Amino acid sequence: MTFKIYDKFLTFTLITFSISFVGLVVYVFSNNTAYAQQPSNLHSYQNNTSNPNTLFVTGTANTRVKPDKVMLTIGVETNNKTADAALVANSKIMNKVIDALKTAGVKENETSTSSLSIFPNYNYSRPSDTVGKITGFTVSNLIQIQSMNIRNVSRWIDMAVAAGANTVNSVDFTLSDKRLDETKNSLIKQAIDNARTKADIATSVLGLKVVGVKSVNLNEFEIQPPPNPLAKESVVASASIANRSTPVISGEQQVNTNVGIVFSIR
């Protein structure tokens, strides 16, 4: 604190002071403006003193949610000397795979073609070859399943492979729009409560009081997907056990959000 003394009066100039406690830093300026923020994000608010009698707080919230939707990509890859022969063979097997999946309960509106490709295979056996000799063709046909029936994923994989599928490109578990909206709404409420708690703590320590809200900023949600759902250890363990389904684990997804709130204080 700095004191300046003149002839017949005494002027007190409050420079700044700061109070730190666990997870929160509060800056108070001479015009009764306070900023509460995580230390790593502080600089953008330190010099903003244009709004008197305000307190800026960031509220956070997170949760772990069980996925309720799956995206599974299964395919068939065939090779033959001609493109036509490779395509005919591929189509024959793929039709069997699709029929097997329908028998397993996959609905028609849950499947779609993900990709279809035909490409030549080259032989560069001689060092002098600059252009390889075409030895055959490969046809790859991938279909994608999007379904809310995540409990049948193991069965679908097993039946597709038994029908001739030889490619499983991905198994992705996600949140449906409905589940994600419900989660977001819940987290917004939690983040606002978290911000208000921080504001009450800060103003109580400073001898101030929250009297209103100036503005609220809702930030983007962050979704962290679960690890690879195919558990390597489980696959190895089940390999020696006959008639066991392929182990597929959906895991949980973490959803994070934060809100920035400017409170009115006095």
C-alpha cells in the first residue's frame, strides 16, 4: 500500500493486492473489480478494469457416461487375376455377410456402404523394373453399421466373420444426440453451481457479496472417447475357449465443460 501526503489532506492509493487459495486466484482493483480464475488463464483478465464492482469466475463440471451408440465397420477383401473375377467373388461373400447380419438383428436402415475400391497389384521382382507388372486385382468392400443396440456388437462380428468377412476396420462407441444433450444440460447446471460456489467463497473472504449476474459464457463441450474397445488380453484369453463371443468393451466417455460468469458484487 502506498501513502501520499499533501499539505492539508492525506491521500490513500490502493495499488493492488491478491489473495490465493486452492484452485482460485482473486484480483481486486481500486475500483472494486475482482477476477477469480484458474492461474493458467489469468492474464486476459488482469488488465480489464472497465467493469466496476464485478467478479469473473470460471465454473467447471465433468462426468463419465456409458455410450449408447456404436459405429462398426466390417468388410470383405478379395484377390483375383482379373478385376471382374475379384469383384464377383467379393460381391458373393459380401451378400452372405449382409444376410448374416440381418439374421443377427441388424436393420436395413442401420447399414450403409462405407467404401468400395478396386485396385491392381504390381510385381516389382526385378531391380530394373520401373513399371511393375500387374499380377492381379484386389477388391475391398466395407459396410458401416450404426446402431443403438450396442449389446449385439460381439455377435455381429462373429456372424459376419463366419459368413466370410475378413476385415473389421473399426468399432467406435459414441453418445447419441439425445444422451449427449441430456449430459450437456446436466453439466451446464453443475458448472454454474461450481462458479457460484467459487464466487461466494471469494467475496466472503474479501468482505463483499454477490448481488447479481452481468453475463454468462457457455464454452464448448469436450468429449474424451474411451480407449480401444477391443481388449487385447481378453482376445488372447478367449482364443483357446471354443464358442465364445469376440470380447468388445464399450467403456465410458468423459464429457467436460466450463462456463464463464461475470457476477455483480458490492
